[in-house]
Amino acid sequence: MNDATAHSEANHPSAACYQPNGRVQLAAIEGPVALLEVGASAGLCLYPDRYSYTYQRGDGQVRVDPPQATDVVLECEWRGNATVPTKVPEVIWRAGIDINPIDISDRENLQWLETLIWPEHEARRQRLHAAAAVVAADPPMLVAGDLNQEIGRLARLAPPEATLVIFHSAVLVYLTRPERQQFVDQVNALDCVWLSNEGLPVLPEITARIPTRTMPKDGAFVLARNGCPIALTGPHGQYSQSLT
């Protein structure tokens, strides 16, 4: 695994856009939730209960807001007839693993993340700053280390009264095939909900379960819950096409 490449690519700040799709899955969980992100970088994706979301449908727009006002609004084109849940998940614990986690409260780190945004994408830059303020005000537990070495230990720290959700987006592509299988085996052995959002070739056992008639021809990602594909998503969460 190339640590430098994984850090600069998998942890691009736009990865927070994955959240409109992941939030929908979290909304279906009853009771408190404990979030554990693999490839967490600065932890921007660990706050689905603190951001607003707009889902563009063919028949109009659905907006979901947290109890407290926020300047972070994530957008998603919602394809298909699946209902958009408006429930805000109750997150009581947040943790993440990364080879080199980022302290977003450090101005130099924030400036570095800005360099990953195209100069003309001012809206994304503003969203990054707003999300950084949310994270800095209530920092998650971020652990530096190899995901296969840390996942079990961190999972055991989650509060027992909460449903543990382990999630990742565009991360496993940077592992070797044996490392991916080791991770999958570990997660399947845990008492958790596993949400994966990876490119089509990354987890072929999941991709093979996508109905042939809906197999995408573009660079779509596959959002899966416990190894079952449930949606095709844009690489940065810009759309979601239900498979269920």
C-alpha cells in the first residue's frame, strides 16, 4: 500500500460528499449509533448528524436538517423511486483510523486540504471550512495505524448500547487483494453494520451481486450494506441510484 498516495487521494475533502448516501442508511437504524470510519483523514465524514442535505428528485427536492443550524449543506441527485428518510441519526460515538490522521484544528492542515480543491470550486472550499469548524468544535477519536491492525481494537471501544457502524469510501482500493480479504473477514466477524462505498472492481464479490440490467458503464461506486449492494453512487456522492 502506498501511504502517500492513499492519504492524498482517498482522503480528498470531497469524500465528505459520500455522506448523502451513507446518511440514508444510518437513518434506518433505530436507537443510538457508534460510527467507526476506515480511512478517516480529518474525520469530516463522522458528522452525518451535524450537516444538512438536499436530495434532488424528479418530483422535487427533499431537504434534511439537523436539530442545530449548520453552514454545511451536501447535495445529492436521488435517482429512482426509493423514499428519502428524513430522520437524523443519533450518533453518540465517533472514531476513525488512518495511516496519517489530520488534525483539522491546525491551520496548516486545513490549508493543505484546500490545495486538493480546484481553484474555481469556491463552494467546495467554503463547505470544507464549515465542516472543519464542526469537527474542531467536537473532535472525534482518530487513531494512526494500519486498518487491519486497529479495526478490532477500536470496534471494542464502541459503547455497547449503540449500533456500531463501520464505513469507508474509496479506501480499500489502496490495499492488496489479501489485505482487502483480511479486512472483510474481520468486519464480517464483528457485531456491526458494515457500509462500504468502493469502485466496481474493488470488492468483486459485491459487484457480482448487482443485477445485470443495472450494471453501470461509467465510473460509479457501489454502496453496500453488509456485503449486499444497495445503490450505485457517484464517486463523490453526487448521485445515488437505488438497487433495491
